[in-house]
Amino acid sequence: MHSMKSRVPHAATEPLYRKVAAFVLEKIACGDYKPTYMLPSEFALADILGVSQGTVRRGLEDLVTAGVLYRQQGVGTFVAQRSAEWGSFALFDTYRSNKQHAVWPKQEVLGITRVPAPGVAAEALSVMRGAAVWRIWQLWRLGPKKIAMDEAYLPVCLFPDLNLRQLARRMDLYHLLQVEYAVQVKEKSLLMSAGFLDEEAAKLLEVGRDTQSVRFVRICQDISGSLVEYRKRLLLLDSTGVQWL
């Protein structure tokens, strides 16, 4: 009788732990492992794949670092839910020589303040220059590495009670707006350009000002067409092991 296990083949060209990661990624890609799904235990995966628990642990750790999975202490390992704030474009991990796997960064909210709308944000949101807006600063990380930063503006008149506690609780801003304000965010326009970082961005991302980046300018609206967000993003192009797709 043939074994029903999905035994990982041995190959001199690629470590077994990377094949474990590839197995999990294929399960995610085909929909067997959906967002928030709890993976089988390391012991169970080791049995399924015919490798040691240490090999499974190493393979899963790579995916945790890449933001594909997350661990909940004392519970298990789960498939991460991609942040709608990041957008629809992916990055791909280049640690494998023969395949490219999409990875999705995690955001870190630095702060939210009420400020007068600067000219470009006021024009984008169709509000008077100097009207009250929320300014939200965020970093994006793949594991410990900072790869991008966002500066977002939202009209205070639409979201008068927006605060850092809400953001910390919901994590994803668009999920927060949907759940607490019944606003479904949709992209209206997206512009991109290449360039270098200004002093403030270079300091936050901990790189030199001569680091190349892509600048995104995104305007979002709700389903009725009302403008709800103006966002600028700077994405580094020289992230080690990661390329832009």
C-alpha cells in the first residue's frame, strides 16, 4: 500500500525547511488555508511531510517573518489576513531561486493628529485649505525590516471620533472605518513615481537619503463617491531579499 503522507522530497539544491514553507504557501494559494485559519500543529505537519519538527518550525518561522503567518502564544500558528490598507499589489520574496512567493507587510501606526489640511490634501479631498483633517503616520514592515511609510489624511467632519485607541484595536484603518463608521473604502485613483527620500522619511525608515524609492499617491472614496482619504506612501526599492511586483 502507498503512504498517504505528503512526504517532502530530499534535494541537495534546496533546504527542507524551504520546502515546508512552499507546502504551506501552496495550501494558502489554493484556498485550503484561508486568512485566520489555524495551521496543524508542528508535530502534525512534521508527520504529514515526513520531516522533523525542527524543520517544520524553521520553515514556518520564515513565513512568520514575511508576514504570511502569525503566532498566538499558547494557541497556534495562523494565516495572516492581508491588510486592505496596503493595496492590491504584492511584494515577492526572493529567498527561493526557482519560485517567487507573494508576501504582505504589516503596518505599525506611529500616531494620529488633528491638523489643518495642507493644500495638496485639501485639493485631493475637495475640502477648504486649512479644514480639519486627521493625519495618520504609519510604517510597514516585513519582519523587523522597515520597507515603507505612509502619511494619510482623512476629513475630521466624516470621522470626528477617530483616535489611536480605535486604530490599535482594529489595526487596519479600512476595517475600522467599515465596522465603526459603515464606510466601505474604494480606491479612486493611484499615481506612482520614482525618486529619493526626504530627510524625515529617511530618518523614519532608517536609511540614507540617497536610497531609491517609489512614491504612491492614492485617493480613496466610499461607495457613494464621497472622498474619504488622501494617502502618500514611500516604498524602498532595495529591501534585502524582497522585490516589488
